[in-house]
Amino acid sequence: MCDLKELFDSCAFCYDDYMRSKGLYQTEKKILKKLFHLLNDKTILDLGCGTGELSCYISGHTTAKIIGMDISPKMIEIANKKKKKYNLNNISFYNLDIYSIPQSWNFDFIICSFILGYLRDKNSFINIINKICKEEVILIGVNEKLTIPTKEGEIKKHWEKIDYNKLEKNLLSINLKFNGKFIEKNIFIKRYTKF
Ligand SMILES: C[S@@+](CC[C@H](N)C(=O)[O-])C[C@H]1O[C@@H](n2cnc3c(N)ncnc32)[C@H](O)[C@@H]1O
């Protein structure tokens, strides 16, 4: 079995086509739009940003300052091409593993879109969120398994179903409280706010 970085590198070239063909980006954006008024002038981290589609969308419609990071160099390469194409100045992309996030980083908002199922160490994830989140965590997920075309079988081996009840308990332990959700078709967005 190859590692996640290699796997996501191998499907980076077709990732956007796949997401669009399934209508996933379109639905995500439709819901995310409802939160734009909260994001102006805020600092945002897009954890596991993939090809940067959501980061670029927020960047183009708000005055937020955004950092997108992903473990896959190929995903980041595509994200940087989009940034250049759309001439977006309030966004930076980094090829970084979430578990190596610099201690000094902190953000008003953290966006986790279709990534939680791939994170191997959920406790470390909670500790990291605790250190870097100042205001709110936005979790975006889909009510079905993503069957990304390339090496799909391998990718599924890395994916595990999220126990949201357990996750919510853990978030509560770091003072993050469930603050509502939006659902559109098969996509949901859950908000967790610091209290
Ligand atoms: C299903 S994709 C989601 C991409 C994007 N967030 C979206 O909404 O389309 C999952 C992404 O998480 C990234 N990823 C997985 N584990 C990671 C880690 N430990 N650190 C950073 N990125 C990671 C993968 O490289 C991949 O791009």
C-alpha cells in the first residue's frame, strides 16, 4: 500500500473533473456562500486544501486572508496555478502535512473539507486545532464515500468513517461548541465555535 501523499499526487490531475462531474464543488460553494459575511477580514486555514478550489472561491469573494495547505505537492501545484490564473493576492498555498504545522500559526477560521476521514491520528488533530483555531472550525463532508477515480481502492483503504459524536465530545473538550449546520443535497457543513 502506498502512502497518502503518493495516492493524492496520483489523482490530482483528475480531481477537479471528478468533483465537478459529481456536482460536489457546486454544492459546496452554494452552502459556503452563506458564511461569506463571517469571513471578511478574517484569517483562514484550508486544511487539506487539495487543488485549492474552495480557497480560491473564498479568496475571490471575501477580504479574508487565506492559507491553503496539503500534503500532496501535485495538488498544491494545481492550486498555485489557479491562484495565478485568477490573480488572487490574499491567498498562499503550502505543501505541508497537517501534523507539521508550525507551532506559531493561528487562524480565526479553520476549514476542513473532505479531509477528516483521511487523518490517521484524530487526537493529534484535536490538539493542533486547539493550538491554532481562534474562532471557528468549519467541517465539510459528504454523505457518501468519495470514489476518486485513480487508485480508488487504495484511497478507500486510507479512509475511515468519522464518529461525529466522539469528535464533537473532543471538540467540546477544547472549548469548541456545535453551532449549527447547513445541508444541501449530499453535502453538509458543520460549524464549531469557540466559547
Ligand atoms: C478528498 S481531498 C479534499 C480536498 C479539498 N479539501 C476539497 O474539498 O476538495 C483530501 C485532501 O487531503 C489531503 N491530505 C490528506 N492527509 C493530509 C495531511 N496529513 N496533511 C495535509 N493534507 C492531507 C490530501 O492530499 C487531499 O488533497
